[in-house]
Amino acid sequence: MADNVILVTSPDDFIQDSYRLMLVDLDESQNQLVSSALLKVKHNGIVTAYIYRIQDPIQWFFDKKPKSDCIIFNAESKNESLVGYIAAQKNSYYFGTLKTFSMINKSAIYSEQDVVNLLTLRMENNEQI
């Protein structure tokens, strides 16, 4: 498990070096899957989890997105423009059905184990950089 998981919501930020995960408009069950997965990931350090909800200011999202090592989003969010934008990002993964953009991004998440595997791989690669 990560030593610490810091949850950050709009309008705040967390400045300390850490692995940065952005969670975009996840529903309650998706949030629970990510939370459970974080307990199982072996990572010696801090994980910052930016939590963006569609009612938050979009400027906050665009400030945190380039700082994020990994983005996990709800493909069934009501903000379809944002879904399309995030789907095109190389470091994005999603829950749900990615309608129009499924040809762009094939990084679907189906289970807690998928999240564990994803975060373990991404965190290991991040530490090697």
C-alpha cells in the first residue's frame, strides 16, 4: 500500500513530490474500486489523488491534468466533451462504455484487479524515470 494517499479536490492542490492520479467524475462504485485497489498496490511513497467532479471549475481540471501521471475517468460522464478530450490522452483509462471514442482508447477498466495492475505498472515505470 502507498505510505499515504492524499485526496485533493477543487480548489486545492498538493505541492509535495508524489505519484499523481486524477480521478474524473467517478461514481460511488468506481471510487470504491480505486480506493480498494490503492490499499493493495505496493508503492513506497505518497499518492496524490486529484478528484474532479463535473460541477467543479474546469480550470481546476486543466491545471491538474498535466501534473497527473495517470487519469482514470468515467466514460459515461454527462460531460461528453470532457470524456472525448480525456479519452485522447495517452495516460488515460476508463470505467464504463466509451461510446464514440472507443477506437481511440482501448484502456477499459473492468475490475479492482485491473486497477491494481494498472497502478502497479504505471508507478513502477514512473519510479524508473
